[in-house]
Amino acid sequence: MWAIYEHRRVSKQLDNIPRDVLKKYEKWKDIVMISGPAGLKKIKGLHDECLSGDWKGFRSSRLNQQYRVIYKIEKDQILVQVVNVTPHDYRRK
């Protein structure tokens, strides 16, 4: 079983996203808690991928055509750290 830690700014971001994206995010969390990152790779619609540049070491999953969840895997703690749920804008803030 995987644990999910959400950065404190994620709760504010979730207040401002469309309802259908929020539902997809909740399903994303269910998949991660049950089967971890390997489960995300099996679902092609999520387009789970490694990021590069300023986001090196992080991963991204597609919630819809515009919104992405950006997260990092901490293997030693079996932890998924959600950093950002954002419209497709990967500039580091």
C-alpha cells in the first residue's frame, strides 16, 4: 500500500479546478494507493511520464487534456508526494 502526501498548496489548487478534473484526481489517488506508480503506467490515458529540465526527478500524469498532476516518488518510504495539480504549465514557481 502506497501513501500519498499532498503539498499544502495542492488543497488550494483543488478548490479552483473543474469538478470532472477533481473526480479524475481522486481516481488517480485510488490507483496510486492500491498499485503504486506501476499501476499508472498500465493506464495509457494517464500518459504517465518522467519530466526533464527544472522538473527532473518528478513525474507527470494527465488528468484531462489541460490538467496534470506532478508528483515525486520516494522509494525508501513508499510515498508519493503530490507537488502540483495545474493546467499544463510546467514553469517552476
